[in-house]
Amino acid sequence: MGSYHDLVVFKMSRQLTIMTYKNVISKLPPSETYALSSQIRRAVTSITFNIAEGFGRKTIKDRIHFLYIARGSAYELEAQLITCMDIGYLTKEELLPVMQMQDQTTRILMRLIRSYELKC
């Protein structure tokens, strides 16, 4: 088995982080630095970090657990992006590329989780 660095979902989560920082966080007002912006940063980085942490665990069951945490963070990010749109910080068009990448990352993540669950 290779490294988690080789996983498509790990690469996608890194790209999602970059897109989120450039297309969302950088455009939020300074008043959100310690609120919504901070929450978004924690959620998007949590996806990548939990994929990596899961691969550092001894059992497949532990790995699955951390992949589910990553999936939860992906859904949290989605809700935060919707909030940015609802509040009027960003338009649907501005958020669309990030939301599409979030959706693709979540789908690939779920496929990985299912493949591990079949091994248990």
C-alpha cells in the first residue's frame, strides 16, 4: 500500500483548501477573521489532516473513523459556504467552483470509506 500522499482524495482535499483560502477566506470582511473565516479554515484543513491522521493509525477501523471525521468536516465546509452566500458575502457564482470541488472531494472520500468498510 502506498502513502496517503498518493490518494486522489488527499490531493483533492489539498486543492480544495487552496481554492477555499483564495476564493472564499480572502474575500470575507475583516470582521469575520475570528468568526466565520476561522471556522472555514478549521473545517477545510480538517479534511486533509484527518485523511492523513487516519493513515497513521494501526487498524482499518481507526482509519475509517478518521475518514468519517474528514467527511463531516467536508459537510461542515459546505454549510459554511452556504452561510457565506446567505449573508451576502459571496455570490453563488463566486462559490460554485469551491462548492463543486467540495462535492467531488466528499464523493471520492465516501468511495474510499466504502472500500475500507468492505475489508472489515
